[in-house]
Amino acid sequence: MNFTSLGLSAPLLQAVAEQGYETPTPVQAQAIPAVLEGKDVMAAAQTGTGKTAGFTLPILEQLAKGQRSQSKRVRALIITPTRELAAQIGESVTAYGAHLPLRSAVVFGGVKINPQIAKLRQGVDILVATPGRLLDLHNQQCVQLDRIEVLVLDEADRMLDMGFIHDIRKVLALLPSKRQTLMFSATFSVEIRNLAKKLVQNPVEISVTPRNTTVETVSQQMIPVDKKRKPALLTHLIKEQQWSQVLVFTRTKHGANRLTKQLLAKDIQAVPIHGNKSQNARTKALAGFKKGTVQVLVATDIAARGLDIDQLPQVVNFDLPSVPEDYVHRIGRTGRAGSSGQAISLVSADEFKQLSAIERLIKNRIPREYIVGFEPVNDVPAPRLDRPQARPKKAHPAKPDHRAGQRPGKRPPRKPLVQGSKRRERP
Ligand code: AMP
């Protein structure tokens, strides 16, 4: 299978070749022909599968055939939850459309609105937008959405998680009912399916990663460790494993700032990236990370969502996410478009509940390793996959019952660690 057989014309084939893509990814192979036929699409595909080209290439192909956009009008609208993702999709649109006479624009909050207004005034064929800024621009009558030909709702699950449902409903009310709709989501929860029912008609359904399972090319590990020792363990791993580019997730913005300081104190070039940082600071941090001047990017889930960093080899969960689906999203940052990656989670005993929820979601145990010198005083019990999770004791929420989710007497005895071996796998 190659891009030519998918029905794309010469200017797009040239752009694809310039990107160095030889074979379409599975989501591209399925989505491109469907979109070219004018069908609605509902795709379960997470970042890293090549989904952006999967919808952008056929949209460009279709738009190139029609009449160019005129003042304030938009022909294809791509809505996406975060600024970073919007910027990245905008870059893809520019790259893939390099040999076509189409105009595109990217709009998101946190930056000046006037340059965005000026761009929209001329009319754009493709607009990539976050929901809030799009509504602002519409309220100021700077953009007309009543002639949209194609709507893409990207990362729909994240949009709901981030509370954008009302904004999305408002945007939908501004669009013509006769249009093509493409919906992409990493996971398809009941909520997403309900939203989809109102949005897409007889969609072609595409699923490139089985529902709620983790990407196969990512090797996963969890390292039990006491909470206090997590910064020291992370420093040890970065230095010992000589990681040159690692994305570290923390649960909170405050946690990201604190960890960054701790890493900097150990001469590790780290930068935090989260919602309290200005757009400029985030763009700079990402650019530094891509260039290699920043070794560690410490990110919260929302900020890291959709970051397009090619072939990121290493992801670390410094804290486990409280929403188990975020684990799937986080480790999707590595092992992208077929390259292999490693996701390591540092797990303390108080995170037993989150670990149980994650393992049940992915229907798998995350293999454990103990690091010599960092063995926890409070070990993390092994959750059971087949039973609803035990509630942690109310009186001591930070210290879950070590027997929770275990049959009495069935917990395997802790094996001594072999001296001389730096890591040891535990069954
Ligand atoms: P996405 O899932 O759209 O975020 O894409 C993930 C990464 O895969 C991006 O860095 C793309 O440049 C890359 N990519 C997309 N399509 C292909 C392809 N057919 N071959 C190789 N890399 C690709």
C-alpha cells in the first residue's frame, strides 16, 4: 500500500514524500479513502497513529477542488482541545498543503486576538481552533461558520474531560447541518458515543488501537518506591540510563514546578510545561526539548496532551494519573508511528487505587521492577484485575490497605533483591 493508491493528487503526494512518509499508517489507509468519498468518520485513534495526516490530507484534496474561501468564511474547521495540539495541526496543514493554493489559520487563546482577526478577514480554507477562542472570534463577528463543508472534532474525549462540552455545543449550533463530520478520539466512552450520535451520520468506523489498550510498541514498567524518594530515584534513572530526552508527568502544576527545581538542583536541564505557563513559555520549552537543550520536560496531563515530539524514547509517570485513561494518553507520547518507546511509572503505596484502576482499564499487569537502593519501605500491593477495586480505608487514605484486593494469605512473599544486578524483575 502506498499513498498514490489512496487517491491523493500530485501536490499532496509531493508534500507527503517531502515529509519522508513512505507507507500510510493504518488509520491513514482507512480514513483517507473514506473522507475522499465524502463519508462521515468516527475513529478511535490516539496521537502517534498518524491520525492528523489521516484527516488533513483528504480534506486538503477535497478543498483544492472547490472554490476558495472568501472574506471571513471558513470551509473546513478542525477543533482541538489544546493550544499545542492546534499549533501542531496547523504546522501539519501548512506542510501537507505546501503545494496547494489554500489558506489556513490557527486560532487559540492565551495570545493576542488581533493578528488572528486580520488573518480571518481574508477568509481561510482551513481553520484550526480551540473552542473558547473560536467562540470569542465568532462573537466578535470575525469569522463565519455557516458554510463549513467539513468539521473535524479532534481528541473528542479530551475535549469532554476538559469541560468543553458546552463550548462545543455552541459551535455546533453555528454550523450548517449539511456537512461532513470526522470525529477522532483516543477512547470511545459511553459519553463520547452519545455525543457522536448527534454529530455523525452513518459513519465509517475506524479503530486502530483496540479500545482502551496501550500501544504495543511501548514497553511498560512500574517501579515501586516510597513517595519521598521519587525525586532521587528519577535523578538516578536519568543519570544512570543517560536519558537525553524524557517527558515526565506530574499530577499537578505545583508538583511539576517542584520537581523541575529538584532536577535543576542536580544539574539536569528541566523545564515545566503546564496551564499556568504563558503560551510563549510553553512554545519555548517545547522548542528547547525538541532541539535537545532541554533534557527533561515536566508536564501535567493537559499541557502534554497531543505534544508532537517525534520518536520520544522515554516517558516517566512521576505520579500516576487520577483518571486511568490518562495513563493510556501519557504513554502514547512514546512509541509513536511504529518506533519503540519505554514508559516507566514510579508508584508509591498511596497510589494503589490509581494503579488498580489503570491495570483494570488496560486489562494487564504493568511489569514491576525494584531498583537496588530504592526499595520501598511501604511496598505497593499487586491489584487484582478481575474484581472491583477495594476502597482505601477512610481513616488513612494515604496508606492503602496492603491486603486490599488480595485473598488472605495469597500475597507472594517479597523476594530478596539480587546484589550486583541493578534491576531485578519481580513476577
Ligand atoms: P499524529 O498521530 O498525527 O500526531 O502523528 C504522529 C507522528 O507520525 C507525526 O510526527 C507524523 O509526522 C508522523 N507520521 C504521520 N504519518 C506518517 C507516515 N505515513 N509515515 C511515517 N510517519 C508518519
